[in-house]
Amino acid sequence: MSELIPIDTLVQYDNDLNRVLIGKLNKTGQNFLMALMARVKNHGTDNIVLTFSEIKKLSKYKPTSNERFIIDLREMNHELSSLVFSAESKNMLVDFSLFVTFKINLLEKNLTVRVNPDFEYILNNFQETFTSFELEDFVSIRSKYTKSLFRLLSNHNSTGSLKLTTEEFRVLLDIPKSYRNNSINERIIAPSLEILSDYFDNLNMDKILEPETHKIIGYHFTFKPKPLLSLE
């Protein structure tokens, strides 16, 4: 059974987006992106206009200065455009420009965005392989690492099981190379599990060890499966 929630508060996207390294965005950029995605989904490639106040409310943006807000908004779009989308089945790498239009109107204090036709399927006509979660939950999380883990776990709501190699975990969460495994557990995983236990029942992590050396080679996250979220 699915749980119905209001349309503008649900983030929903094709699982292919999880191959884009969104974890490279800072926490403000991630909040902006998810707020925009919640607003433009299922609108095809139409121009969508959002007021500054609407974006701030959806993303729980704190600074009051519009100048700071505009700088942060543009920084998010620039960083997003620099990421790479790996279309493995087509044997190609593509610069990921989710929004082909990103127009800020300083006079009317609004933003017009339009989804790139090449990536229209990411936010439209969802089939079986999609990720969904409530925007309110996502923007309430403060750590960029915890936000990324929240997204990845949400991709496995139906099974309650997520396995990642240590390298996949580092890349997807954009963890500094200087962090050793012990630091990752103490500074990222343990705090994230404490926070995310409010969103995932019976959340737990088991280290995957190499049989002979007992070296950590991966992580297995488990939690109670959750019902599918659907649009109201």
C-alpha cells in the first residue's frame, strides 16, 4: 500500500539520478536542488516559475539577504552542471545539465527553470525504478553526508537493504580521501545512523569484511521496509 502526500512536498526521481554525484553539492545546494525537483516533477519540459520566497520556504533557507540567496542559488546550478552523468548502457559520459533554463529575475524576484529534454525522464513518467521521499525530511537534515545517505537508503525503501563497497560509499558521499575507515565510522556513519533512525525503523549497519584479512570492504545497511510514497 502506498502513502499519499501533497505533490509539492514529495521528491521523486528516476534511479538513474543516483549515478550523478549529488553528494558533491554542499547542504544548501542539495536543499535547493531537491526543492526544485519537488516543484518541477511531472511537468515535462515546461517553464516553471518559482518565487524567491517559495524556494526559501521549500528548502528552509535561513539567510535573509536576497544577494546571498542568489549567490547560493547560482552556485548550486554551476556545481550541478559540472557533474557527470554516466550512461553506462550507452557507453558515454555526459555533463549533467538538469535545467536547460535557469533564469533569475531580480526585479520580480523569481526563478524560471526548465528541465533539459535529455533528462526529462528523470522527473517525469515514473515507472518501477524510482526514488521518493518527503522534502521536509530531507531539508531538516543538517549534514551533507547524512543527506546523501538518506537519499540512498530511500532508494531501497521496499527492501530495507543497501549494500555499498567502501569505494562506492566514499564516492557517493564525496568523503575526503584523507578519512580512514575508522574516521568514516566515527565522523559520518555513527552520527548519520543516530539521525536517520528517526526516519528508518530498526536502522543498522554491518561492516562487510574481506574473509582472510578482515579488512573493511563494504557496508550493509538494513532497516524495516517502508511503504511506497505516492502523489496526493
